[in-house]
Amino acid sequence: MYTYWLNFSRLSLRFIHICNYLCIALLIVDNTSIQYIIALLPQ
């Protein structure tokens, strides 16, 4: 039972890490795409 919870917590931690990376990647893409769109807009 204890090892099960240990594995579960490790998995959830990894999942949280993946979510954090995805959020950061989305933010970076968002910023660059916004800048790109602004650059494309006629001044």
C-alpha cells in the first residue's frame, strides 16, 4: 500500500511538472505569436 502511494505521488509530481512545462511553453508561444501578429499589422 505504501509503495503504491509512493508511486502515485511520484506520478502526480511528474504530471505537475509536465503541466508546468506546457504552461510555460504556451506562454512563450503566446508572447511570440502576439509580437508576430503586431509586427504583421499595418503600422
